[in-house]
Amino acid sequence: MQLGAQAVFVGSGIFKSGDPSKRARAIVEATTHYMDPQILTKVSRNLGPA
């Protein structure tokens, strides 16, 4: 993101996770707030196996 990326690729593996909706939301939040370690820590917890 810092280098000017305008997109993030999310592979189909997200649908094989334990909770695809939660993982998708975490990806959106992490991408939006990539400079905020507190938010990154929060959204990365309890996602289950990838």
C-alpha cells in the first residue's frame, strides 16, 4: 500500500477458511488501516486456520 498499490488480490482460499465472511472483513480492515498496528492486531485475532 505504501508503494502505491491500488488493489489487493484475494484468492479463492478465503472461501475455504472456517469463517469466510469474518476473514474477508479482516482483510478489508487490515488493508484500510495498514498503518495502525492496534487495528491490525484486533482484526487478525481468532480467524482460525487459513
